Amino acid sequence: MSFSDYMTTLFMPALLQTVYMLFVPTILATLIGFVIAVVLVITKSDGLKPNKSVYSVLGLVVNMVRSFPFIILLISIIPLTRLIVGTSIGETAALVPITIGSAPFIARLIESSLNEVDPGLIEAAKSFGATKRQIIFKVMLKEATPSIISGITLAIITILGYTAMAGAVGAGGLGNVALMYGYQQFDKNVILYTVVALILIVQVIQWAGDLLYKKKK
């Protein structure tokens, strides 16, 4: 397949599918992950509101989901995917496992960033009468923002890998192009073009993440 044919018939539609499967789950997983991270941070033994039971159970659930290889998770929750979106095939169906697989990972990244905040700042905020909500959003989150941005940049690149794996089971995107039109049809050019495209996407994501990190630091 020539490069021009690849671009017009395969690459552009697959790129749009990949972008869709990349950014929608990233937004959803970040929102879910942020809530999980905040609960973990405030319920730990030295948190703002210690609760051993909540911390242990939630931490166990996060670790269990994270322990699943994504391809196994993708297949094992097909019934749930069908229940939520009505189908288990296509880019929309892929949003469910990608979000579920990414949320615990992002939660741990955000949790780690929040835990890095200087305890002295938290104690100072307490001494000034700040509420728990103010401490979380105006002290901890503000101080941890650069680290969170760096973590989410890493997560987006990881999710890009998930979209490629999802393509192997009919979700579309660049992964599907590489498998269906490259590997199965023995077209090395398609595989090469797809790999180069994925590398460029990663570079753009990392560049944007580094730029935003520098602005917030």
C-alpha cells in the first residue's frame, strides 16, 4: 500500500478513532481517579480524616484492578461493556474497559502527588483554621498540580497503548490498522507507517505535558 493510499483510506479514520479512545477515557478516568485519590489520601492513618476500613478496602480494589493485564480486563468485562453501551465492538465500546483500566492507575499517580505535599503546609493551613475542603483543594491540590500534570501525561501515553490493544479485538484505531492491514496482510509498510504515527503522537503528548508542567511549576 502506498503512503498516500494509507493516509486517505486508513490513517485519518483510524487516527480519529484513536484520539476518541484516548481522550474520552482520559477525562473520565482522571475524574474517577481524582476522587479515589482524595479518599485514599484523607483516610490514611495520618490523613485529614483517618479511616482504616475505607482506606484498606478502597486500596485493595484499586490494586486488584491494576493487577489485571489490560487485554484480560478488556475481554473479562465484555458483559459490563454491553450493558453500558449496548455493544462490545467498536471504539465506543472500548471506552468502558479503557476507563476502568486507567482510573486506578491515575488514582495512584494523583495519590502519590498529593502525598508529596509538604506536611508543614498542611499544618500551617490547619493552624489558620482552614477546612478540610480548603486544605485539599487550595493547599494540597495547588501544590501537587505540576506533579499531577506529569503523572497524567504518563497516563495518557499508557492509555494510548491500551487503545492499540483494544484495536486487536475490533475497537478500531491505529492498532486495528496495524493488525488487520499490516500483520494479517503481510504489509510491512502499513506497520511501519502506524508505528511512526504512534511515536509522533507520543512525542506530541509528552511535549504538551512538559510545556504545561513548566507553566504550572
